Amino acid sequence: MADFDESMSQIARLVSLGLPGKRCRGMSFERLHLTGEKIVKHRWIKIVGATLLVSTVFSRLLIAQTTQTAQAPGPFARIAMMRALDERHTVELEAGYVRHLEWHRQAKDTFGWYSYSVWASTERQRWIIYATFGHTAAELSNPVSPAEDERDTIINILPHVQFLGNAVYEFLPALSRGNGVPTPTPRAEYTTVELNYGTGKVFEAALAAEQSKLQGETLWYRLVVGGNAPRYVCLRPRASLANILDERADRALPDKVNGLISKMTVETLNLRTNMLVNVMPEPPR
């Protein structure tokens, strides 16, 4: 075997890396060696950088997909109502309720709590609707610290309030436009529909047939427990009262359901921005 020339091997390696032959001539071995190291490092930096970029993009896509899956809302909502015992208790009730919501924050409650005041209604003007949306049955069955929650309610709210309903509803995506968790807009239209017994399936089929015509966020829920059935509520979040009035034709139900309805009420709600937990209100327009 011939003697192995280390310097010639280094020069050959540099040429294979792309260093022009003319630049190799006249260079000392040490200089050639250093030049080769720079080229190798430069190319490895490019390779490693590209690998890291691909890895980062893939990781972000995976995280986004996982987060989206984790945040997919459940089908159930809890909607409840209360009002002050009389006008003398109005201020105390609202102040007590704000304190109670602060308890939820301190307890690290993960539920998003909405609060609305009924603004236009023949029966429930100034009532407060408090609600939470997008939960599974397991989540509603395991609220944060129920004993402490009840204790704080007794202290801050009970002396000033009359509770007027507490029900669980199921979101109906086939009838709706939206994901079941309302956009926290300054205003909302709240429709309650009570049907004749045994007509729920026909009612739902009729609304599902018109679902593709919905123009704005329209969320239909069916009563599960907590009241007379069959009952449905529809929440239409809107930026302003003008939006609600301008879109009143969109709320019209199909003529074929008129004979199914025993009672229907349409009310306007104001979002109470000082009575929200884990909900970021939409800015006024």
C-alpha cells in the first residue's frame, strides 16, 4: 500500500466541498485546513437551521391542532335568572354578585361566566341572567369548590335576591350558526319558545331545514332539565340594538311551526361587563 499523504487528502476534501482549485494552490496546509473547517461549519449551520425551522413549524401546527381540539366546546349550557327582592335591594344585589364573581376568580374557576341584564321585556325587565356555555356533562357535574361557592352565595347574594330559574340546556348545532358559546357582544336577543307537548322533533326539523339561511350568529338550545318541556331558547349576540332591529326579519320562524308554539317571548339583553369571569367582552362599535 502506498504511503498516505495527509495534506493531499485535506486538499481533495476541500475541492469536494466546493472550494475552487485555484484558491487551493499556494495555500499552506494550516490555511487550507482552516478554510475547510469554515466551509463545513457554514454548511452545517444551514442544515441545522433548516432542520430547526421545519421542527418549529411542525411543533406549532401540532400545538395549534391540540389546542383547538382541547378547546372544542361541550354541548351543555347552564342558564339561570335572578332579580332583586325589591328596588331597595338592587344596589346590594349587584355589589354582592360582583363580590361573588371575585370569589370565582380567586378559586381559579375555569368556567366562563356571562351576565346580562334584561333590557326589553314585559315580564323580566332588569332581571339578571347569568350563564355558562360550552360544557360537557362531566364539567357541569364537577364545579369548583361547591361548598365554598354556596357559602359565599349565602353571604353576598342570598339576602338580596330571588332566584327565578336554573336550567341546563343542550346546544343544537343543526339549527344554529355558531359553536354554542356566544360572542360576548354588548347586546343580545333572547327568544324563549315553549311548544305543545310532543312537537319538539317536528319543530327542530323545520328549523334545521332553514339553517342555511341564517346570516348572523344564532344559537339554539333545547331544555334538558330545570323547567317545562319542550322549551327552546335562542340567543343572537349583536353589537348594538340597531343590529337587532335591522335584522328582525332573520328571527322569523318558519310558518309551519306556528301551530306548534304555545308561548314565545322575545327580549333584549345588555351584557354586564363588570359581571364576567373568564370572558373578554367585545368592544362597542
